Amino acid sequence: MTKDVSRSIEPYSSKSMEARVADRASEFYTLRLYIAGLTPRSTLAVDRIRTICDRYLSGRYDLTVIDLYLHPEAARQAQIVVIPTLVKQTPAPMRLFVGDMTDEKRILRGLNIILEPSESSR
Amino acid sequence: MTKTAMKPKSAPVSLPKCTTGIQGLDEITGGGLPKGRPTLVCGGAGCGKTLLGIEFLVRGAVLFDEPGVFLAFEETAEELAQNVRSLGFDLEDLIEKKKLAVDYIHVERSEIEETGEYDLEGLFIRLGHAIDSIGAKRVVLDTLETLFSGLSNDSILRSELRRLFRWLKQKGVTAIITAEKGNGSLTRHGLEEYVSDCVLLLDHRVEGQISTRRLRIVKYRGSSHGTNEFPFLIDEGGVSVFPITSLQLQHKASAERISTGVPALDAMLGGQGVYRGSSVLLSGTAGVGKTSLACHAANACCQRGERCLYIAFEESEAQLLRNMRSIGLDLEPWVKKGLLRFQVARPTMNGLEMHLASIHKQVEAFQPQLVIVDPITSFVSSGTAPEASSMMMRLVDYLKSREITALLTNLSHAGTVLEQSEVEISSLIDTWLLLRDIELNGERNRGLYILKSRGMPHSNQIREFLLTDQGVQLTEVYLGPEGVLTGSARLAQEAKEKATAVERSLEIERKRGELERRQQALEAQIAVLQLQFQTDKEEMERDITCEQAYLEKLEQGRHDMARSRKSDSNGHIVTPKKARK
């Protein structure tokens, strides 16, 4: 395991569960989308993720799109194998989303935007 | 580059090959892996796939100046470096010198959400970047199939892998792809479908509590190859594959003869001993003196100033030295001089392959002219008989190819046919000496004879083999009407013969004396006769003189008378007659 990929556990705070859930609404998202060239799939993924972010995370996200053809060394650093890959760096835990981002439900769940008790523990 | 990497012996093969540098592998593949193509290496867990890959890269980087990329799916670069450090591979150094690039690829399903269609372009980019950054000629993907557990879309993976192999071929890199062995198929996810140029299967089997690794070339398109399972092993020198028999039978044959250390035995072997570089088998039951004879050979070898490697499985070095002193053979000075080296090990300590490897290593390090294995039968206890036999075959082959004389002892068990070696290598043996017990008159004695000795005249006689405090001695056995006599029976017979001989010689002496006497008597007789003859001769000569004198006197008288008568002097011959009338 390398440092980049190790999942850190959310630190427990003294706040109550309710307060923490409430905090979530104000969390800032750092997202990176790795693509390889402007293939139809890449552009589709970029469009999709921008739409989702604008709708659910308006004003509290930072999305960087990285073309690996231009920065091949970045693939190694970020452990990218599959294209396209969206990496949620913050808030923890770090998560990877692969594919052309057509499965919106899954993305929202993974980004912890729709809260479902069984999913939040993953 | 292509030409230098190719072995000259594979010249008629049109397929260019990439020499792996792994001991033995190039030999059985006829020069290496297909150059510029992917090779699939499959096998179960712990069979050495990763190591084979690493060694392929390290040897390529060190020996052939071909940089390599290692794409690890299971271990991080640090773990990998640690794991192979014990084999003497310094990955960090190679990475620093830009001879090697290691990229750890981490795909963890629990961290990944699949949200639609995707491809593995990221893998291509990383691999391409790594290859281009060091100008790699070799690539190892270990273990690619991990992707199947990390990503759920099989059809995407399959098409992407097919693309990957095509891409690797286009890149012109020689690649090794490792894969876990599946149930009833070569790989768990059917990778053999895509990598079809060359497939190696590694295997790790435990038989009789001793494990042996084996390698088999399942297919090799466009090239001839050995089809057998070849044992291989992993030790501190990396991977070594052992061809059961080397593909060529091209030993040099020296005409030089070397002594066995026992002059009488040399005499039996056409007077000069055995050929250098030949293999000698000494077989016999327990306690017939195999080790003693072997030590004589070792002694003779050291006396020539040559080195001897003695591999003993039954006695410790100290015990051997002590026991040999009791027959007047002091080997210790040779050990001190560094001419004689003992390698003592219990046969069950290692599997056969490890034994073979350690012998190889010792031979490489010590460069002996004579290798003694005492006894080879011990190998049977660390493997099955056919394995031991194939191992011995390889050992004999190996020693022959290096022109090292091999002296092997073989312990035959009582009741088995003596003319049969336990590990069935008789056909490989050039000179086979048989030591046997001869039981007669309540005694057990040792007999030695030569069962065969290729390429030299040799005695067909059984010799009695004596262990004296002057070492091994061979004497002729007595062959009489009662059969072969040895030991005290032979001594009795010899005494009898000696007595007869003494008698005979006395008789001869006597006869000789008589002859002399007779000669003397004869000579004496001759002397007497000669003396008598002399006397007679003198007497007769005297008579003759007298007669002559008389005749002269008579003539004189007649003359006187005629003169006095004054007769005709012409008629003086006739006149006397007339006068007489």
C-alpha cells in the first residue's frame, strides 16, 4: 500500500452524530478527473461530472481535469489504471470512480451526497 | 542488438530470440524467449513466477544492457526489492542507474465505483511512460490477472488485454506476463488465449516430503524446444533450470589417462588407468571397500597436484580422514593444501535439485579435476528412483562436459543383481568396477573386477582386493578345480604351490649338478684318451724316423759298395737287384 491510496478513517470528533451529518452539507470537495485525450468518452465524463458538481456541490468543489497524455507521470503518482477516473481527494475517505460517469446514482452515493445509513459506513 | 543477443546455435531458426540470462532456460528454449513478443509464465502460488520475471529483467539489465520495466500488481517496489535482495539482486541500484523501472499498480475493488464504460488507457500510459523513460527492451507484468479481481467488467478487461498484448508487440519489447494457474486451465482467466507465442508452466510439487520445482515449455511458436519437465530451483543465485540431458552430446574426449591410485588396478585398465573426464562407477555391497578405493583415487589426484571434490553422504570429514589413516592413507595434508575438499551432507537434507545445485556451485567455485560422489545411492533416499537417475544423468553429463573425471560409488544391496546400479545410470558410465564379496570356507573376502571399461583393453580377471595398512592391494585370486580361492584358502594354495616350487627348484639344482659332473667325467676321459693318443703318436713317429734312418743307411752302404767296385754308375739302381740275385 502506498500513501496515496491508503484510506484514512474519519477522525471522531466530540460532535454528535446529528451535528456531523449537518456538517456534511458544508464540506469542501477536491476532485480530480483523469482522462486520456479528448475521446468521446472523456468529454462525456467531463460533462457529466461538471453537471453533477454544479447541481449538488455548487460553490464548494474544486474539479481539476488532467489529461494523462500530457502528464503521463501523473498516472503513476495517482495510481491511475482505468480511464476515465475521478478521484475524490477530500473529504476523506478518498474514493475512485471509474467509467464515463453515466451512473449518476452511484456517483452521488460514493460522493456521500445522498445519505443512506448502510452506505455511509463504506 | 538482435544478432548479438542471439545465440549462434539458434542461427538456423528464423525466429529472433531474447537471451534471458537465466541459467539453463536459454538452453531448453534454444536461445531464449521470443524477441519482441509476450511470453506467458503460469503456475500455482509460490512456484517462482515473480522471481523468474525479476531475474529476466535483472539479467537483461546487467548482462545484455537491456533495460526493463517491472509492472507489479501484487507487491510494491519496496517489497519487491526486499524480497529479491537475498538473491543478490540490487533493484534500487538498477533503478538508480535507469536500468530498471518498477511500477506498482494498485487496483482495489473496495475503493472503486464503476460508473459506466471505461478502458485501461491509464495502464498503457504508465507502461508506455516507464518503457520510454529508460528505453526498456524487456517488460514483466506480474500478475496481470489481478485486474480481474479489481474491476468487474470482464468483457472490457478482455478486449483491453488483447489490445495490451498487441500494443506490447508493436512496442517491440520482450514481455513476460505471469498468471496464476487455474483449475483445469493454464491460467485462471484464460490469458493463454491472448498470449500464444510462448507459454511456460511452472510447477511446485511435493513428493515424499521433498519438494521439487519444475518448468515445462507448453508451447513455443516457431521454435523447437525441449518438451520435458525440467527441474529448476531457486537459491541464492536465482533461478537455475537443469536440462535433464543436455540437448547436445558433444563432450570432448580426452585421450589422457589418469591413475586410479592403485597401480594394480591401473594395470588391469590397460596399464594406464582411466581416461580423464570419464565417469567411473564403483559398485558393491556394504563394506567391500568402495570408499577406500575412492580415497585412493583422491590421493592420486592430489599427488598429481590436481584438485578433488569429495562429496560424502555417509561419513563426516573427520571420520573419513581417520578411517583412511588406518589403511595408511593420510589425506589431511591435501585438505590443508587446499587440493582436497570435502562436501559432507546428509542426503535427506535437501531435495535432489538442491543437491545438484550445490554440487554445481561447488564445482564452479573449486574447479576440481576429480569429483567423487560417495555414494550416489543416497540420492534415492532424497527422491524417487527415476528422479535420482535423471539427476545423476545430469550430474554425469555436466561433469563430462567440463572434462572432470567423475568417480561414483554405488551401494548395492545384498540380494540385488550386482550388475545393476541402483539408480540405473550404467549406460552413462565409462568404466565400471565391481567390488564383491566372495564367501568361501567360512570367510568373506573381497574381489574386484572390471565390468566394463570403454575404449581401452582391460583385464577380465577377478582380483582379490586387500585392505592392508599400506592401502589397497590387489592380488590374483587362485583359480583351481574347486573354483575361485581367496583369503586363507588362497594362502594355503599359495603355500602349497610355493613348496612344490621349492621342490622343483631343488630337483633342477640336482640335475644341474649331475650334468656338470657328467661333463667333468667326460672331459677327464677325453684328457686320458688324448694323452694316450699323444704317447702313441710319439712312439709311432719315433718308429718312422728309425725306419727312415735305416733306409738311408742302406742306400749309403750300397753306394759305398758300388764305388768300391768301380762299376757303371748309371746302372746303380738295377745292379743292386742283380746283385741280390
